[in-house]
Amino acid sequence: MSQSSLTFRLGDRQVGRLGYGAMQLAGPGVFGPPADEAKALQVLRDVIAAGVNHIDTSDFYGPHVTNKLIKQALHPYPDDLCIVTKVGARRDDKANWLPAFSAEELTQAVEDNLRNLGLDVIEVVNLRAMFGVHEPEEGPLEAPLEALIKLKERGLIRHIGLSNVTAKQVADAQKMTPIVCVQNLYNVANRHDDALIDSLNAQGIAYVPFFPLGGFTPLQSGELNEVAQALGATPMQVALAWLLQRSPNILLIPGTSSPQHLQENLASAQLTLPPDALAKLDAIAQA
């Protein structure tokens, strides 16, 4: 698949707007090893073979599982591959997601990511705010950002991004350091970030939506299904195509552990939604 006409700047890289998220390569609940390691490794190799040059991961997926799989499948990495990770959370032995915001925890997280990915420097590290687990909530990010800025000055990371944050948190962070991307929950039915996306686009900053079909509670939409059926596509392909058409600064990171679903997701870059389909989909958010 050629993505030459579908690119946007991420840090120092020009990446294809359709990337890959590695979260689903871990076991159930993003915890433990995959059920089929060989298939997980094949998906990663298929990602690169398809021309994808943006992989999103984190060392708290597993934990450590997805990064080790990425290294096993792809190292040494293609020159144009941009690997983005996130820090700010940790997992306990019961698979709970816990905040990990201290300077010591953030430093350890970055060093773990570097070691398990086999990298000397990470292109982008997103700080994942944990004030709200399921949606952004206001809270101070100055201290953890200061820790990441120091790691950037040490040459361990090139750029800083934010995840699960409010527009105010983005603006406050930008007073401290350049922010190259924002990664939040956003899809055709959850459009709270519309104004933020437009603001970031005007600044040339990438917006990376996660859970394009609702995530752990999948979006049930008659309108989405109708559009998909009319276009001979899957609901996921329509949801991804809608995001690509929403704004040029949106970078997608759909995840899957299935080689077949990977190809279906990548095909969404070739799907153009006509005006009547867009109108029907836009109505979902107003329902």
C-alpha cells in the first residue's frame, strides 16, 4: 500500500497517516503474552511489508510484552520507522492500571522502553495523564513533564507528546516544551475533541485518536453498519476512513493481532466516503 499522499509530520519524521498500534499483541486485558506468538510476530512483519512507518506501543502493554515482540520481529529497524511509546502508568500483578508519575518511575519507564525495543533514543514519548482512567480530567502535569524534559536533554527521547489530556493541559504543556502530538479517545460517536483537533491542525501538530470503534465497549451503530454495507466495506474501515477525512493532522493507529484484520484496516486508506455517508455518520455524534 502506498501512503505517499497520506502523510503528516510527527516529530522529525514524515509518517503515513495510517499506522499501527501494538496494544492488542499482548494477552487478554493487555496483560501477559499473546496466545499465538508466531502470529503476533507475523502481524508486525506484515505491518512493515505494507509500508507502514509509524508504530505505537508502550512498555506497560504486557507489561514489556509488545516491545519485546517488536524488537524480535523487526530489529534492526527500517530507517524510516517511527516508534512512539507512552509512559505515566504501570501494571500491578493483578493487571490494574496505576499512575506512575514520579521522576524515578518515568525515568525507569523510558529506560525500560529503550532496552526492550533495542533503541538508543525514542522518537516520541507520550505522557499518559492518569487523573481520569476513561477520559481526560484536569490536573497538573508540570512535574512529570519536567522529568521528561530532563530525559530529552539527556538525549534519550527526541520529542514529547501527551495522551488522555484536556485542551488546557495541552496549552499549559506547550508553555514548557514543544508538544508534537496528542493521543486521546476520539471516534465518530465521541467527538469531544473537535475543537482541539482543529486547533492542533492549525499548529501543524498531530492528533492520534485511539479506540476508533469505541474500544473495550464497541460502538453499536445502525448508521455505521448501513454506510459500511452500502460501500461494501466493514464498519471498522468506515470508521477509519471517516477519521482520515476528518482532518489532515489525524494519524491512525488501529491495532489487531490478526493478519487478515490488518489488511482490512490498511485498505481503509483507499476508501473515500461520499457526502451522504459523511452526513449520516456525523449524525451519530448528535444522537
